[in-house]
Amino acid sequence: MAAGGNSRSRAAGSARRTYAAGTRRAVAKRGNGGQRSRFSAVRIMLVVLMVVAGAKLVQVQWFEAPTLSAAAERQRTLTIDIPAQRGSIVDRNGAKLAFSVETRTLSVNLRALHKSMDEYAKKYPDKGRNFETEVAGAAKLIAQKVPHLTTEAEQLALLHKQQSFTYLVDNVEPSVADQIVKKYAWISVEKRAKREYPGDTLASNIVGLSNWRMDDPDVSKHNLHGVIGLEKSRDADLAGTPGREIVNTQNGNDNLYLPGTEHVLNAAVPGSDLELTIDSDLQFELQRQLSDYVSKSNAKGGQAVIMDAKTSEVYALADASTFNPNDPSTIKDDLLNNRPVTTPYEPGSVNKVVTATAAIDDKIATPTSTLEVPGSIKIADRTVHDAWVHGTQTFTTTGVFAKSSNVGTLELAQQVGPDRYLALLKKFGIGQKTGIGLPGESSGYVPPRKDWSASTFGNLPIGQGLSMTVVQMAGMYQAIANDGLRVEPRIVKAKKNPDGTVTPEAPPKTERVVSPETAKTVRDMLRSVVQNAKSPNSGTAPSAGLEGYQVSGKTGTGQQIDPRTKAYSSSLANITFAGILPADHPRFVVGIRLDAPDTTLPAGHSAGPLFHSIASYLSQRYQIPLSDGPSPVVPLVVG
């Protein structure tokens, strides 16, 4: 029983253990399955995440890489244009008449500034910093740094403009601009340049004016460009070619460049320098003397030119009224006109050199041959008088021109004939541009032969009914001074390229007007214009003579048209003088025109004294050797 009972007990216990173990295994089986399910889910999620991340990586690295790279690059680098250095303009001795200096222009994005300062004020209300305090400080600092360019009030007005963007101030020195931006990083800076004209009004009618231009849609071409004068006509030579570079910026601020990070994409090519034929010292003296004489004669204006007798290089070209390119208040339309080449006038008796030359060259007369000259002459329907009342007098050919007899000139012109006269006038360059190389040059006016009336040839030989510029007038006498060979005048001598090489200007054109013998004879005849002798053998301009030098020249009085009556005025005239120094060994030719001076005044009656003063300066500055001897006194009126 006990044994049987124990057996049952073991069987019963064994059965219970079997059940309990099976239950535990079942429970364990169910529990392990849940853990494996969780592990599987995590694995799946990880795989999905890796797939998504991989896909995104592929998208970024392959498809969006260029765009994102460019965006990142923009955040740390900036591509900027490099303005080309504009070439200088220098005189024949290398003295600078115009050059450029680097500057900065300050500007601000007002919309962005308002937004950023409003956000800052809201975020830090206890700081006391807002838009008003910010711009007030900036305005004060800018005015302190550049007091010659702006005021605090002007800056405050600009900073309160009702627009999204505004420029604040131009022509700031780079170092000063850096100081301002360091304090106020929201101020933007643009690299620019400013043109400097160290002589102010010196040769401004020649050099002209350039300023910063932004009218080209291509931003890279925003630079200094010429507006008038050589600055404009030779802009292509002076301007150069802009470049581009990449720089790293600090903290995303385009105004703060990191030093040493510049990478030049295209280097800027500087412009070429222009070397002029002008002598700046002589130019200054001519402008001064001309302006003073115009004032003394109460003239409306005046122009003058000095050129080399052999080469026609222009040493000085002046207008009594001009502008200062450094002073915007002087830049007015009526002062920007380069009148010595743009404004023709009726020259009067200086034009008689054409008749004198034709008469000698065609052997119609000799310097000492005589001519019976009455007080007046009738040409078709008009009667021409001499400037002084006289009966019939016997003049030498030299005397006709030394005394400036209209009647005697017309008598000789009738023998020359209109066609020969017109042909010679054109050879002297009248009615055509000289080719001096300055913008706006006028060709003057000679009436076409087909349009001549019966009385036209009573006007032209005495310098009425046609027009010329001061440069054209001087060019006629240059041909006589240069033994009959007229040389095209020029004012630009050479171009100095950025690489240091020099390119001379093209050789000037030349034209044989008359033979050397004829030119010398006429030149000698015209010495008597400044002859100071007892009446009636004194010339029209003894005041133009210069002691120690032979001088050839010719006076002129050309009537102007009265703007009210549209007829020749009895009081308005062009007073002219053209002279050669020295007459025996020509070095310079001088042309002068006074516009409507008061002819009742000594200075207004003749330009001879002005020529004398100019010639005196020339002889000293260039140490011109004295003439071989004084000019011989010759008879002008016989009997």
C-alpha cells in the first residue's frame, strides 16, 4: 500500500510537473515570440530609415548637389566686379591734366534695415536700440568722417526716405569707408572711382569731363566714362576693361571681405594714357592772358591758339570762358562748348592772306609793285570802302595788306579770279575740318560756287560771307610759316598702353598750298603789318611787334550779324589777329579772336597788344633765338 501509494504519489507529482513544465514552455514560447516580433519591427524600422536616409543622400549628393553647393558658396563668397583703372591724360612734359583715384559709395537697404531693427527692438526692448537710434548714430558718424561731402542733416534725410534703397554719399576714401562699415555693418559699399583734374579750369575745354556712369544695363561696365572733350571722344582708349573676382565674406556680411581670400576670375585691364601736345604752363598763361584781355576790352568772349609752325602741334588752345570739372556748379551748357574748334565766325581781314598769296604765286604782283587804290570800289550792286576815308592813293602790294585796304585787296582779287581764289581758299583748309582730333569740330562755311551772287566776290576776299574757327585761321598762317606746306593740326601726341608701350598718333596729313618761295615772300610782306614808321607807312598793328624779333601777322575786323536786324552790325565785330614768331625762322603761330569787344577802347580796337604779350612769353619760355636783324622798313604808300 505504501509502495503503491508512493507510486501513485510520484505519478501524480510527475503528472503535475509535466503540466507545469508544458505550461511554462507554452508561456515561454508565447513570450519569446513577442520579443522576436519587437526585434523584427525595430529591424524593419531601421531598414526603412536607412533606405529613406540613403535615398535622401542620393538626392542631395547627386541631384541637388550643384544647387546646394552654389547656395552654400553664396553664403560664404561674393563675386564682385573690378573696375578698370581709367587712363590718365598728360601734357607734352608728362604733367597730369586728368587722373583717377579709387573711392567708395555708401548705400543702404532701408527696408531690410527697418525690419532687422524692429525685430531687434522687440527682442531686446531694454537695450534702447532701434531704427531711430541706429540711423542717428550712423548719420553723425558719416558727417564726422566726411564733412566735406555731406552733413548730418542730409544723412538723416536720406535715411528716412520712403523707399527701399538709397545711396548715402559718394567719393569716400576707401579707408574711411572701412571705418564707417566696421561700426555700421548694414551700410553697403560699392567700389568706384573719381576723376581728378589738378589744374581745375586748366585745359578743361580740351580735356573735358568724365564721371561715374551707371546707364549701361551691363553692371560690369559701370565705371568712369567721358561726357565731353577728349574724355568722351577717346573714351574707348581711356576706359580699359573691367574684371571680376570672388572674395570670402565674414559672417555673411557682403561688406566685410576676408583679407587674402580674393580670387581673380578675370583681371581688369587698365585704360591707356593719352599724351597731349599741350604744354600745361603755356596753356595756363594763354588762358590767363586771354581772359584778362577779354575783360579789359569788354568783349563777350574770346578764343586763341598757339601751334608749332612746322608740325602744327597745338601747344595751347584757350577759351576765355570755361568750366572747372572739379566744381559741379560751374558745369553749365554754355561753358562746355570748345569754341576754338566748334564756333566759326567771319574773320575779316586776316583772310586777305589768300589774295596776297594768290597774287604773288600767280605773279600778278610783287611786294614792291604799285596799285592805284581809290577810297571805294563797286562790286555788282554794292560799294565797298576802306576803313578810313581817303582819295586815290598809290599803294605797294605790301602796303595794300599792311594797311589792310579792302579796295586794294578786291582790285587784286579781281585779277586773281574767283575760281583760282576759291581753289586756293580750299587748299588753305577753309570750309573743311582740320582733323585736330577734338569732338564737335566745325568745318566753317564757304558758299558753294554755284550759289555765288554777283557781289559774293566782293565779300570773300575781305573776310566776309564765309566763316572759320580760330584753329582754321591759325592753320592758314601755319602754311605760310612752313614754306607753303599746310600740316593738319593735332592735339593728341601718343597713346601709352597698359603694357608700357607707346603708340604714336597717325602722322598728320599735309597739303602743298604754294611754293616755298611764294610763302617766304608773303611772310616777308606781312612783317610790315607790325611796322612802326611815320605815317602813312605804319602798319595796322605796330603794338604787336616784339623787340629783337621779326614778326609777321595780319589784323582783322569782321562785322557780325546784328541779331535784331539780321544785317551786318556797325558796332558788333570779330577782332582777329594771326601772327608768326619769329618771321625769319618761324617757331610758333598764334591765332586770336575777340568776340564783339568795345572797339572804342584801346584794347577792343586791336588784338595786337595781346599777341605782343603772348609772343613775349613764348620767346622767354622757349628761349627762342633773336632774329638775324630787325625787319626792314618798307614803303606802303607811295607819293
